[in-house]
Amino acid sequence: MGRHSVEISLRATVEYLAGRIDRTEYERYVPAEWLQQLRLNLESGNGISGVSISRSPDRDDDGLLITSGDRDAAMSPFRPGPANDAPEAV
């Protein structure tokens, strides 16, 4: 896990999304601090810039690598520009 990316269990994520396991069970397979990092990236307004699968042939599970990009205005709270950018009154 890095500041802008997390790798979580692909198998657990698919089973959670499909409704085969609940959130409590999902969190047994995915470290809470990794989910927290993903949440912090999203709350900071950073969009997802990439999703990939990290294959692990010697394990029962592959990784789902989620990478956050730069701040995405569409995902961030509105921040008006400086006052001098406002249109002039007529």
C-alpha cells in the first residue's frame, strides 16, 4: 500500500459486491487501514486513476490494485476562486 494506492483482496471484493459476504466478513480479509486510506483519498477529492489486477499464481487470491490520481474537481467540495475572479457588476 502506498499513499495513492491500495491493493486489496480481489476475491473478497467480488464476493462482497455480489452479496455473498457481508461488510463484517469482508473486513476480515481486507485490512482496515487500507480501506481507511482509500476513504481518505476519496474524501480529499482524489479520483480513481487506475484499477488493475495483480496476479498471484502461488496464492488462492489475486490483488485488486486501486490507484488514486490527482484532485478531481467533480469529486471535491466546491471551492470558489479568489474574489478578483468574480465578474464585474454593471
